[in-house]
Amino acid sequence: MSKDNHIEPEQLFKLWGNHRYFPISQFYKNQFNEKVYKVSVSIAETCPNRQENSRMPLCIFCDEWGSAAYHLERDKSLQQQIIINREKISKRYRAKKFLVYFQSYTNTFDRVSELEQRFDIALNEDAIVGIVLGTRPDCLPSRILPLLKKTHETHYVMVELGLQSFFDHHLTFLQRGHDVARGYEAIKKLHEQTGVDIGIHLIFGLPDETDKEIIETAHILNKLPISNVKLHNLHVLKNTPLAELYKKGQFQACELEDYIKKVTLFLQHLSPDIAVQRLTAVASRWDELIAPQWTKDKMRPTQMIEDHLKESGIYQGQLVCD
């Protein structure tokens, strides 16, 4: 799909599998001619904020598992994690092709030799057609880029960057340890020196977040060489700095109705060429969630967003100017 060619909304919806936004499932289907599923693994053990003797504060929202979806299996080898999770997904969805998703913590924070070994293990597994690498914009040293480029020459590679916001005051609140400029630099390096697909993680529901900022975020993404975006709502987990602010009444979690409005506004201004990985966060570790409680629901928030889009006649790219 080209930004220069006008496509009627109904045609877009058909191209998007009857969604009113471009889902990542359709993006992968376009890439591989069939459905492809992520196999999440937890291998990285730390990030810049958590390393020993670090003077950086912890990210305000991050718990001890560092976003790992399958933290109960992180004591197993990489190969074991791939096999276990691949079989689970295969049985549930009858899937035949998979991407290994290096999800937790900062996966480019280790030695290049270790990262290369992990790539080799993953790509030698049956039915694995590529890798997805989660990392931070301030953890892309020059020594990593040749490995990404080399791997991309033979397999599909996507790098997901946890930028979280394109506004420095929000990054300061989140205690990310990097600024917006570092995010732009990371995107530029990945695009020009590796050629990999680039995904961006964003958090909505931040204190004093404005509609203008959300619209501007979409406009910024439209101009960047990225292929997809993943949305999260800021939620409060136990044993995090954000939990302390919440207990003191210094932070209020975003209600679902307000979050739906934010996502809707964002999608209207987001290019129809940018795939959407996720519309909202899901708290897989329910016992750690403090607020908002709707983050426990895996399907309901996304369904409510999709229902709102349909009922309101809204769709991705609706207000994008040529």
C-alpha cells in the first residue's frame, strides 16, 4: 500500500482483515504469505538501569521481570523456551511459522558474540523464520549493527525500540535514562546501517498528556522509517517506583474510556502504512497489578476500541494529510 495512492476505507478494511486499523497479523501475512506468530523468550538478564553500581534510577513502571511474558520459564535454556512456547502456540492456533521474540530487559546489552550465538540457536530451530529483538534506543552500540545487518541478509529481523514517548518531559517522569534525541539517533542508525524492520513502543496515559501530544506523536511516526508501533497504557505493578507514587496519590491510572479516546485519536492521525502490534497493554501477572484493573482483561479493552472505531466511523489514517 502506498501513501501516494488513495484507497477507499472499505478497501482498506478488507486489506486489514476486516479491522479498521492495520494489524500486525496482516503485516506478517503480507511478509510471509501466511500467518506468523511470535514465540517469546526471556534470555537477557538486565538493562542499563538495573546493572550493578548503576547510578540510573529504575524505570518507573518496570518490575523485576523486565516485561518478560513467560518469566516462569526463564530458568530454562533458550532452545527449551523456544520449543515449549512454540508448541503451545502451534496447538492453540495451528501455526506453522514463528518469529523468536527476545522480549525481556535489554537484549543488545550483552556481548555481540553471545547475541550472535542466541540468534544461531533460534534460527536453527524448526519453523523459525526470523527474530524480533526488544531493546532500548540507548543500547545500540556500533558493534551490534553489523550483526543485525548480517542476520537480516538471510532472515527476517525486526528491532523493537522502547522509546515510550517523543517528549522529554514524559521520559523524565518515566525515568527512562534516555532522551528523545537518542531515540531519533537509534532509528536512523538501524535504518541506514542494518535495513531491519523497526518497531516503536509507546506508552499512553501519562500524567498531563495532551491530545496535541498524541496527534504530534502520530505525525512524527509518519515521517520515520518504521514499519510498526506497539501501544501500552501506563499501569501500576507492585514493587515499582510508580506503585509508590500511586499509593501517595501522586499518580492516577488512566480509565479505559479515556484510554480508548487517546488510541482513537492516535489512529486517526497514524499513516495507514504503519502496522499496529497492540492497542493496549495486558498484565499477564495479575497478582502484581495494582491499577487500572481493566489491564487484566486480555480481549475486552481491544474489543471495546474496535467497537468504538466501528460505531464512530473512525479508522486508521482517516485524518492523515497527503
